[in-house]
Amino acid sequence: MPSIQQAKIAILATDGFEQSELMVPLEKLKAAGASVHVVSLKGGEIKGWDETDWGQSVPVDKLLSEISVSDYDALVLPGGQINPDKLRAEEAAVSFVRDFYNSKKTLAAICHAPWLLIEAGVIEGRDVTSFKSIKTDVVNAGGRWHDETVVTDQALITSRNPGDLDAFVAKIIEEVEEGRHEKRQAA
């Protein structure tokens, strides 16, 4: 079981990520000792969405095209409406999410980010949650939706909204330290 201090974690995002849903995991996971990279489809910076308007930009550490699943112990998918909608239209992002799921490592999605899980075909038969407005999407994709702060199904972690971030990050740390979930079925 790896400790969080030795863990490498990727946060996959693009312009329009919900500010707190990227920044809080980034800061808390780094504070816990993990090496955390913001990964995107383009270099430079990506701009956040802060509740009702554009927020801060964050630097991109790695391009998606430069990394592989084997480089990381966990993948975090922040939500917001714009970010996961853009990413689910990009085959490279969808393939990375699917491959990460199939690696049996920790995969965490919050708010609208389960749209990426749906597009990657990994949500069917799983216990999950999401922002309430995409509950029907989750259910139609075969997910078992629960209105809970954090739902975990064999290292697949989901949460509903920014109010769930403390529990979301705590669960990421716990699942990373448990290691791979070998019994998780491939997508």
C-alpha cells in the first residue's frame, strides 16, 4: 500500500473547471505530501469558473499527450459544467479516463465530472453520486445514484458539489493508501 507521501496524482482539467473543485484537492493533496500535476490538453494555463463568473487561472504541469496511466497512482476529475463537457468531447481525455479506470487505481470525480465517466463507459453497475442536475444522465448510463457526500465503489470515488470537498479529498487519500482494487471490473 503506497503512502500518500509517495503518491503521484493527476488532476485532468481544461478551461471552465469549477475553481474550488480543482484548487482544494490540489492544495490538500500537496499538503498531505502527494506529488500533484494539473494535466490538460493544452499547455500554459487553464482558467477556472468560480461559481458565477470566470475565476483564476492555474498553470498546466503536463500535457495529456505527455503522460501515461502508469505515471500516476490516482486521477482526479474536477467538475463545473464547462470543463467535463469539453473534455468528454475529446477522445484522448475519454480514453485516458477509461484506461485509468481499467488500471484499478483510484479515480475520483466530483460534480459534473461523472459525465466523463459516462462517456468512458465505466459507470454502469457502479454506486455513484454527482451534481443533482445530472442524476438522470448517471441513471440512464446504468449508474446507481445516491444522494450522499461521497460514494465509493472499489476506488471509484464520486461527490456531489463543492460542499463535499473535505470528504472527497479525505476519501482520495484513503483509497490511494489502500492501493489498487484488483477486483474492480474492467470497463
